[in-house]
Amino acid sequence: MKANKAYKFRLYPNTEQRILFAKTFGCVRFVYNKMLGDKIEYYQNTGKMLHNTPAPLKEEFQWLREVDSLALANAQLQLQTAYNNFFREKSIGFPKFRSKKSGRKSYTTNNQKGTVRIEAGKLRLPKVGFVRIKQHRQIPEGNTIKSVTISQEPSGKYYASILTEYEIGDQNVMLDVEKAIGLDYSSPHFYVSSDGEKADMPSFYRGAEIKLAREQRKLSKMTKGGSNWKKQKIIVARAHEKVRFQRKDWQHKKSAELVKQYDYICVEDINLKGIAQGLNLGKATNDNGFGQFREFLSYKLAERGKKLITIDKWFPSSKICHSCGYVNEELTLANREWTCQCCGEYHDRDINAAINIRNQGLSMVA
């Protein structure tokens, strides 16, 4: 069985390569927006879906030939996927035009017969040639490079996310139900485990909030578009980037620690977006990034043949007494502790919920 894994490296392009990256970002955005506009116009006139390609655009706009053709083809695939998803499920939303100012600068190209490869600390890309990279880890020999996504962060840094495919070995791992843990999401503690551990992830955003506000104030007082404004904008972007990298680093280390210790990890499929929009918990929820943490757990467990079990979000984990099964319907968010009316067991709300999540997950495995 085959599986995919991505490796992210920082790029150090020279001046010519930066210019070509900028052209490719712009061409990909142009093709996406032009094809989306054509689809909308065709649907309004005929009521049917238009299956267009970048080929006619390259005849009309010759400058599109200067960049990687596979980058334009992938823009077409991304648009078609977004378009199909909208017609399949309206709640996803209609595709939006990509903005030059606020949109993400990126493009994806494919590896065709070795056109994308790493040699002597450099990454080879179609049209661009060899770009110097910071390779902090080696891609295993058995992994085949499928595609690479080049992106530029608001801080000005360039990154390459290389998607590889590899063969998974024997996954018949003997899993031990005794090595199972439940994680209950908690805004102040990040998570509380069924073993009673409170993760207490550092609030990286709140810790940098004063500095971020100060730098943002400086930016707001400058003339938009001026040289000082552009420099300050990069300073603000790098401050936000540092917070994001700190959070990601902590979550990688914590998820690796849990995966080494447990065979089953059970979590709730909670609506984090809904929590962020209500209950005055928006800043704390976004600072935690628990959704990203679940993704880290998922692929790290899968690589080792272990299991991430997701519990339905409507499961009343906080209200059930894990000792006798009594359901406390009167429990509210304000009640952080409660005593079971049936068996008299005293409960810490979060630890009790985590134990119930673990038990429910193990019952699903059985």
C-alpha cells in the first residue's frame, strides 16, 4: 500500500529566480481568475458548466509561455475541484477570485521524469533550474517525489513543500488497548488527558501580543505603499510568522511524545470554528490551533500503524459519569466540578470528559 508524505524546505533563490517565481505566481493567479470568470459567464448564458483549459489562453497571452506549463495546469485542476465542490455541497461556498494583494503566493508543479529533484543541497525546478535550499532532513531513498509547491510568505521567505509517495510496509502491528488515552479539548489548558495531564501549551500569540500591537501601530502611521511602509510590513509579517512557527514546533514535539507512548489516541470531532466564533473564546481557540494538532497526531499514528479515533461531536462526554454511566443533564459550562447523584463519584469536568472519550473510542474499536 502506498502513502504520501510532505517535506518542507526553505529556498534561497537568486535575483533571476525570484523574478521568475513572481512571474509564475502572477500567471497562475491570472489563469485561475480568467478561467473562473469564463465559467461564470458561460453558466449565466447557458446554464451549463464550462470545461475550459489554459491552452487557449496561452495562444492569446504569449507571456504565459514564460512560466512552467504544469503550474498553469494545476491552477486549472484547483479551480475545477473548487467548482465541483460547490455544486456538490453548497455550504462549501462558490470559488472566489484570487487577490494580488492579500492572496497567497504559491504554485504547484509536478515531477515528470526527474524534472524535480534534489542534488547537492539544491532543488531542481522546471524553468527555474537549481535553487539553493536549507535541507534539514533527508528524503528517504524509497520515497518518490510526486509534486512540489513553491510559496512565498508575507515575510518574503520562500519555501518548497515536496510531496512524496512511498510504500508502507507491514502494518499488522499488535496494538494494546491498555496503551490508550483520551484527549478533551480545553481552551485554557489546550487539552486535558484521561490520565489527568493538562498540556498547558504556552500562549505564543498572547505572549507576543504587545510586540505585535506595537509594530502594527507603526505600520498604520506610515504612508501606504512607501518604502518604510514596505519594510515595516515585513517586520509585522515576521513577528506573526515567529508565533506560528513556535506553535507548530511545540505541537510537533508534543504529538510525537504522545504517539511514542500510546497505541490509541481518542479525540472529539468538535467544531473549533464554531467555538472561536462564540463564547468569547475566539482568540484562545485560534491561538491553540488544536485542529492542526489533530492532523499531526493523525499522520504520525498512521505511519506507525497506530490509530487516531475520532468521537462524534454530539457525544455528551462531560455529562456522563465514567464510573456508573449516569447522565447529568443539568450540567452547564460554568460547572467545572460535579458529583454524581447516582454513585456519589466526584468529577473534575475535563478529566471525566477525557476518560469518557477514551472509553467511547475503545468501544468503537471493539
